[in-house]
Amino acid sequence: MPDIFWRAAGSHSRERLQSMQVGAILRQDNREAPLSDAEPIKFRPRMAGGQTKSIPGVADLGPKTAFDRTELNSIMAVYGRKVAQGLWRDYAIDMLRDKAVFSIFRRSCEVPLYRVEKDPKLARKQGAYSVIAAGGLVMKRGHDLERVLSVLDSRIEVVTS
């Protein structure tokens, strides 16, 4: 070992440091390998479509539910109008396995004012799309996203002069 290492070690003797180094051995399959011979980090290769290969021992979560481009365009059109009015300021998109959620915030530190949810399991029953208020009240649910989003756009406000 270089003299710089021993000088930097301070009060420990050379024998003490060698015993500490021997104690720092990684055991794998009843073979002893020093820590300095550990394998470098290997990154998982990407497959076609941006998917990564599955990791052994980790359960595959399966595909996620997401909004497509036309759905996001109609949601962002309503969101953009409300941002221009100064009513909304932030949003978040969550893509879960069973549903996709577009949350709308007045400020980023608060709970969402509204959530636009897409749940494909309800597509044949009540409709895949729903708008849910902050308290959990389902404001509107249906099969057509434009019609469901109309509950957010058509708020009647009292004008006083």
C-alpha cells in the first residue's frame, strides 16, 4: 500500500488497518472476494418501444392506463382557459395500472380542486370518464370526455355592478 494511505490513517497501526481490510470482505456463495473486486454497475438495456427488460425477482406491474393525445388536448383546452382566467395554476398527471388521473390545483401546495379520471373498467357501465370535486363528489360521469368536461367550463358566476 502507498505511504500516503498509511499517513492519512492517523493513529491506527499498519497491522490494525490490514486486519480491518481483511474484515471488509464480501461473502458470496461461500467464496471470499475483496470489496475492491466488486462488479461495476450494469444498466438494463432498453427494448423496442422504451420498455426495459424485466428484473428477476420483481413482479411485472403490467401496462398502465394513460390519456391519449385527443383526450389530453380536450383536457388542456379547458385547463388553458381557466389558467387564462387566473383560477387554476397547476396540474398533475398520474398514470396508474387501473386508471389515469389528471389533477387540477389552484396552488401547487394544496389538494386538487378537481380530478379528471379515466377508468377503462367502467367504460361499458357508467362511462370511463369522470370529474371529481375536492371533497370526493362525482360531479359528472359519462362516455364522452367533452361532455364530462363541460361541467368544469360552464360555471355561472354572479356579476355585480
